[in-house]
Amino acid sequence: MAKTKEAKVYRELDVDGIKHYVEVHGEGPPLLLLTGMANTMEWWRPALQYLQHHFTCVAYDYASCGRSGKDTEYSIPHFANQAVNLMSVLGFERFNVYGLSMGGMVAQELLIAHPHRIIKAAVISSAPAYIEDNVRNNPEDDPLVREQRESKTRREYHEKVSPYIFSEWFMKNESVAYNHFMDLHQQYVPQADAPAGHLHAVFEHDRRSELQQVTIPTLVIVSGNDLICPAKEQRELAELIPASLIFEVPHASHALVYEDAALHTRVATAFFQGELDYVGWSSSEKACHVQEG
């Protein structure tokens, strides 16, 4: 594989008056990578080794998370505005976007509120809304919130929630990668109010009616054994977007983006490059597969 362009690191990129930590990898069509709730761009680290050979990848820590400066506003529309403004600062007028979990909700907002900026979109392990009304009405019932409240240290918290996020196989058989991930999350700690702020943003997100008007090609990658975002909710996202395709990995956990970067990046790259076969366009069958060769 050809050597890639040296990465650029912006440790204090000013976006809307807030300093952001941003990394730009590779060359080719611009691809914005959006991470999950109260997390950093390190979630995309395994995928970057593949995507950077095809795209100019932009990944960053959300404001109030990791190495970025503090923000005081938490909402999906706000995160989307910051994302397009960040891309403007970097000189990208139009771009592809790939969103993980809450980042997939931000990608949905970009499709609805900023369609003139988006070429294509992909989401992985994400949903059109937080469907569990019992938890929406009482956030303290959310298992991640409960574990955070009851844990004495950040490591204890991550050890408790890991079974919700990672597959048992990955934690047991990929212990080096798993432990490296755990170490990173002790190093890059979000601001104290960021987890609750991001969770509130997720609870408030519901664009199901507007998604039916989206005409931008969108790929929905479903993690079939996801304990954070159930597969049925991920499938609903594909059902709602007329110009969508769905690719399901039956036994994948919520951390599919981290556990099997080779698989999901192959599918996403084929989609962004227009190399996916379209199997069906009915509302119940929008499956796709990657062409061989």
C-alpha cells in the first residue's frame, strides 16, 4: 500500500471561539469523522489506517472532551453547526461524513440542516432517536448513567460499562487493543458536565419526520448485537431515509467501529466511492454488498 501523506495536527484550532484538537490524515475527497457521546477522535484511530489511503480524513475531539477547550452548550444541532464551521476553517466547502453512535445523530442533523455541505453520509451503530421512553423520561435509569454515578474512579466506570459496548470476544482475545483503549480513556477525560450534557443532547434528538425528506445518499451500518443502540432502531434509520442503503454485521457490538476497522471501512469506502451493489430499494429491503475485485 502506498505511503500516505503526513498527518497534520491542530492542537488549538479556533472554531466559534473554542480551541479544538483536530487531526487531518491522508489525501483525497474530504471525509469528516464524528465520534460518539462524550468521547474523542481516538475511537477512529484504528479506522484511520485504512481510510487515509482513500480520503482526506478530518477527526477531532468534541468541545469539552479530550484535548479540546470547554463549551457550555450541548445539543445535536449545536454539534452539527460546530462541525460545518470546523470544516469551513479547514477550507472544505463540501465533504462526506461518517458518524458513530451520537456522531451518527450529528450526521443526520447535517443531512437535514446543512444538506448543501454534504456529498454522502454514512452512520454506524446509530439511531434516528432515543426510543426508550422510560429512560428518556428518567435519565437516571440509563445503565451508563447509573454506572457513572456508582463508580468511584473513571477506570472502574469503563470496566463496568465495557460489556455494554464491546463484545466479550474482543475483550478476551484482543486484550492488547482493549487495554490500550482503556488507557487512552483514562488519559483524555471529558469536562465534568460533558457526559450529562451529551446524554441530554441524545435524549432530545428526534428527526424521524425530517429524515424522510433526505435525498443525499446515506449508508447505515448496523451492529446487530448492539446493547447500547438496538439493531431494530438502527434499521429504522435506514427505513426512514429514502436514499439509503443498509449493511448489517449480525454479531457486532456497539464498538464495531473499533473492533473490526478493516470490515466497516471497506464497506464505507466502497459506498463513498460508488462501488456498492444495490440489491433492493423497497422500504423493507435496502441491503447492499461490496463488489469483489
